[in-house]
Amino acid sequence: MPYFNQLPLVSYTDLETGNNTIALTNILTRSSFLKDIMNNTAVWYEYQVKDNETPEMIADKLYDDPNRHWIVLMFNQIMDPYYSFPMSSPVLNTYITNKYVNPYALHHYEQKTVYEVFLNSLPQYSNEVITTLSALQQNMTTGLLETTPFLPAIGASLEADAYTEYFGSGITINVTITNYAISNYTYEELENEKRRTIKLLDKKYVISVENEFRRLMRDGN
């Protein structure tokens, strides 16, 4: 089902002449009906977008019709299919080059804290927390801003701290804190990778969603 064919028309009048009224597709029309079913985890599943894969290709592969790409986009609340959807490597490279004067300059620092839990010296599980790290920190004694220690060069990492916490019943936690310098290029790469995990409507619900969308565009409620 072509998306734009379902949108209502609006009358547009030439503001200079006051005539030549024409009917145009109201591309600003939005429907929130998908938000309700998005909360129902039984009707969707997670999907990893492959490099060079477009919404049209996904719709054709999974919904048997490339025109159903609007379901892929709307279900993930994506309004910009070019830059809000995972970009292919060539497109991403061009995007970064156009956005930054120096793609390899510092974007920000990150600190990764890894927690490794052991029971009687046997590994149980691990967890990691990543936070943005400021290049300056306040000296609690003088109140002055000072350069944060253990700041690595761009594209590198530097261990800031490592220690072990001991608890009863044989439980120990190894904590490792590492600082990273993230370049503009790496930041955009990481953001693009985050966008690869999308939600897809189960194929068996596609017809129902299309019918409901037609009804909403027709009736307006």
C-alpha cells in the first residue's frame, strides 16, 4: 500500500493571485495509532538492519511489498529515512565529512566502568556502565576547575582505576575504570550502529494495520 496515496488532500490557493486553487497531499498528516500497538510486545520483534539495507528492501523481504516501507519507518517513529535510519558506509562517510570540519577531532570523553562478579573465584556475570566524562573537574579543596586525570589521546584508551570489592559468602567484584577519547567520526559511527536495532511489526498484523490506517486517514478519528 503506497503511503502517500492514503493521506488526505488539502486545498491550496496561490497567495499572490488569490486563485488557482489546487489540491495537494497533506504530508504533515500523522497518526498515533501505531503507538498503541507498539506497547504490545506480542506483535513486534527486534531486527538488526544490515549495511546497505533500506526500508524498502526490508519491507519487500519481510512484508512482500516494498511499498510497505512506511510501516517500517512509522513503527519506529522515523521521520527522516535518510539520516535517522542506519546509513550505509559510503553515505555515513559523506555525512560525517559534510558535518565536521575535522572528522577526527575530539568529540567527547567517555568513561567505562566494568563490574565482574565472582563467587568463590568463579565468574558469575559482568556488567558495564558508560558515562560521558568532562575534560575538567572541580577540585573539592580549592573549588577550581582542573584537568581531569587519565585523559587519553584521541582514539585511545587509558585505565583510570582498578580495584576489588570483597563481600561475605565468597562474593567479590572486580571493578575496572577506563577512559576513552571519542572522535567525531567514532561518535557518528557508534550512533549509526545504535540505529541498527529497530522494531518490526509481525507480518500477520500488516493487513490489519493497513486497513486501520486507511480508516483513520478517511475518517480522521
